[in-house]
Amino acid sequence: MFKRFHALVRDYFGISHKEARGFIILIFLTLLCLLIPFVYRFLSDRKPVDTSAADQHKLDSLVALMQAEEAKQPRFGDRSNKDKTTAERFSEPKLFNFDPNTVSVAGWQQLGLPPWLAERIKKYRNKGGQFRKKEDLLRIYDFPPELYEQLEPYITLKASSPSDRFSGKPYPSQESYTNSKRPVYEDRNEHSISERPAKAVLQPFDINTADTSQLIALRGIGATLAGRIVKFRDALGGFVSTDQFRDIYGLDSTAREELEKFGKIRSAVRKIAVNTATAEELDRHPFLSRRQAQIIVNYRQQHGAYTSVESLKPIRILDAKTIEKIAPYLEF
């Protein structure tokens, strides 16, 4: 029977004598591995261990004793402050009235915030961010809503007014001096508040010609982000729409609102002569890849100069959205 099976395997697969024998051995070992679990279950003794009545009684007594000891132990939430460890008391939030515009990183951690979230709030304030109402805390990325509900009653926002800065007495009172020793600058101080020039009000500017100093004056924009905006604008050749601000990396909603409010598009953009530009010049534009730039040049060399935006549509690698984005920057 083995020889017949051996010959059948050789004829069916077209293999040599030794290869057919090895194939049969492999099938046998595979079947053996599959049958071993069934054979083991059949031959093994699965009878449960017979526990005597005395042992069962001991086990029942031990379980009852463990349950009684567990009932005597106070739950974690029921322990008094004295019963808690130092680490547990330190890690618990300590709620107090606070101003989110002035509280320190350590203060945020005492209120229950993790260190990374406290540092994120500090960076937000350093960039010019400000909390004008309690709900502004939820604008911080990953701020837990349940933690906000816990802290909301303790948030105290101080309304800033120009008179607050001068509410105190910057100089010694009149009673501390005699009439002969009255400070000379006291009379001048009476008119210093009214004579002090008002803070300059931001005015809209041309975003296509603005420098980093004008951008840094906006709320939520620092030196790094201002440099990134200028670099992106110069690579584009200028902005044609405020919607392009969304393509600037790292520009959050607050900074984008400020940029849309004061950054106006008043000057024309710099265009690329598509019929004479090289692939390297086209590749410098953020909306075109290296491969797209090379294909535009190759297509121009094969089919002649481009006459309008419509003549770019036969290029399959350029979809309608890409053509719409680069059209304002091409000169035919």
C-alpha cells in the first residue's frame, strides 16, 4: 500500500523518488502532531481530586476568616487623612481660588493637573494667550472636561482696567513729610496719568509685505511662528486668500483669527513664467512636487508652450485641486 501511495505522489507531483518519500514523511508527522492532543485527552485521567470532608471544612473556615478580615479593613475612600500615606496626601488635588492667567506651574499641579499640561498652559500664556472667561480653559488641547467641572467654582478672573495700575500710592504720603520736605515730584505726578500717551492700537497691514516684527505684535504669534509665516509666504510668492493661512504649520485658531483680522492682502503675488521656468524653479513652489514640476517641463517641451490654465489639464499627474491652487501663481 505504501508503494502504491508513493508512486501516486510521484506521478501526481512529478517529483523524484527521494522527494516523494520526504513528502510522505512530512504528511505523517503533520498528522501525528494533530492527533497528539486528542490522544492525550483520551488517555489522561480527568477524574477530580477527592477532597475529604475534613479538608473541605478547613477550606471553608479559611475562606470565612479571609472574608471577615477584609470586612474589618476600611475602604480607600473611607480612610481618614491620618490613615493615608504621605505620597497619597501629596498627590491629592488641593483646590483653592486661582486666576488661570497668573497661577504658576506648581500651582496648576497642586490643582490636579499633570506636569505636561501645566507646561502647555505656561507656553500658551508666554505666546500671548489669555483666558478672558472660564470656558477658555477648555481651549487648551487635552484639558480634561471633568477636571474643568471640578475647578470651575474656584476660577477667579480679575477684570483689568487702566485705573488698577495706579490704585496704589507710588510715593510716600504727605503725612510722612513736613511742608518743607514735601517731594518736588508730587505735583508732577498728579498730571502724569492724563499726560501719559495711550498704548498704540494695532492697525491692519499688508500680509504680503509685512516683516516678523509686525507679526510678533499679534496675539498668539511668537518669533518662531512669525518666521515660519514669512518663509511660507515667500515660498508661495505671496498670499492670494486668507484661507491659505490654514496651510501654515503650527498656526492655531487664536493666531489665525488675529492674522485674518489684521493681515490684509493688498499687493499682488509673485508669478512664475511657466513657459520658461525650469523644473528646479517650479519645484520651489510649495504646491508642486519635484515629479510634478519635471512633468510640466517635459509636457511643455513635447507639446509646445502653455496658453492658459486649461492647457495644464491634460497632464494627468495634476488634479483639478492642484491646478486651482497653483493657477494664481503662473504667468502664461
